[in-house]
Amino acid sequence: MRYRPFGLTGQAVSCLTLSLGARDIAGGPEAGRELIYSALEAGINSYRLETADPVLAEVLGEALRHVDRKLVQVSLTLGAGDGRRGSDRDFSAQGITSAIDKALHASGLGYFDLAILDEPGDHELPQSTLNALKALRATERVRLLGVSGDGEVMDAYVSTGAFDVLATPFHVNASWQVRSRLRAAQEGDMAILVYGYFPDSLNTAKKAATVHVQKKGFFGFGGGPRPVESPLAHAGTFAFLHRTNNWTAEAICLAYALTDPSVSSVMIEASDIERLNTLSQVPDRDMPPGLAAQIEMARVAGAKAA
């Protein structure tokens, strides 16, 4: 595992963050703890709770009980409910304060390194909520504040200077708007977490081969003939992601996200220990020669097609 500085905090975090949700404790608390133990053995010291579910928080807290608290970073997602049926989005001051207090009590962690607001809309953060977050920070129940999302409103949140961390989707075909947002966050001394590094549009060879391919015109005309088996049949697409020896498409996409120096850590989901171990090996691998150039050429082709 490799480690990177987390913004201006002076803390070093693993370049992979294990994102934990209801799926990870569906097989029982012990299964969740075993997954976290395996992550610790792989060198992962950064964990994110996808909801404020007290059961999930308790499982993480028990797994980290014998680890020096200063050596791990734990993030809590706020506004997404507590993961239980019927739990609604809630960005109220009372709702956020209650979620943090319940998760802290259940986990026994003492504090959360980071509280991440889950994709707040334009008018979802009243001043009372911002004041509550400041109070939580002043009492050190939360050390840092972050905001997560990929809409245009994220640009406004980044520009306010009120947040320490930006969490955003980032992948090989990320738009220029996302890349510009990353630069703005970095210039604002924000730490950057990314997720969504392997979007659905690239998760199969068939889907990746259709990215940027011109659609036929009216009545099926237009676009020109396309040779079925030609080596250039899918030029300008991301089909090559599924044709690289000894690399899966997901591993390539994860490795690519890690090439951006502004990224502190990439959030991963692991449904089982085998998958976790496979993903945790990616940071120590170098992408094959020429692959980065192929990715950039596909991106340029996509920009022209747009």
C-alpha cells in the first residue's frame, strides 16, 4: 500500500479508502469485521461509513479497537440517512448532530476525522446546519468537513472555502468540468477523495466499445460502414481497457485515478475479502507502457465527438 498526504492536515492516508455500507454487514457483524481486518492487513488506514447506521459504526469501531486511533482516518457520510428503511435525507442541524452523536456512541471512536455532506442541493444547507457543523468541529467530535457530489453546485461549495475536503466521481472519461473542479479544490488547499472510478459505461467490453462511437443517422444512414473485425473498429473508444494482458478494466481505471497527484485517496467497495485483496494490490502496480497515452487519445476523441 502507498500513502499520501491528506491536504494540509499533516496526516498520511492510504491511497485506497474502504467504503462501508449495509452490504458489508448483510452477512452479519462478524463478516463486516473480517473485511475490515483484511483491509488493515493490506495497509488500508482510511475508512468511510456510507451512512450513519449505528450498527455499521459499531462494527467498524470494534474492528479498529486495538489500533492506535491516530493512525486511522474514519469518515462519516451525513445527509444520507442512517441506512435504515424509511430513513430520509436530512441536512437539518438536529438531524446531523443526532446522526454524529449516535454513530460516535456506537463506534466508541471518540471522534470522526471527517464528516462528508452527501450531495447537498442548492438550498439544502440552512445556516443553522452550518452553525451546528462549526459547533461539532469546535467540540472535536468532527475534525474536518467535506462535501460530496458531481453537480454544478459543487463548484459553489468549493469556492466558499468552508470545506476542507472534496469528494467527487473521477474516472478515465471524466469531463473537463470535473477536472477543473479538482484543480480549484487543490488550489483552495482542499484534500480530495474520489469515487466512481469505474463507471457503468465502461464495465463491459461491449459498453466500452460503444463510447464515442458515432450513432447512425436518420433511417439508419450516416456514420459510414464499420468493419466488424478491423483492428481499428473501436479506435477512439475505451475498448482497449478490456484487452490489456494481465489487467482487468477496473484495475486500469483504479490505477488511472491514482495517477492524479491531487487525489489523496480513492474510495473502493469490496463485497468480499478476495475482491478487497485484488484491489489493494493495484497501487503497487505500474500501468503498462503506452496505456496512459491510449487513455488520453480516447478522451480527446470523446471531446471531439461531443
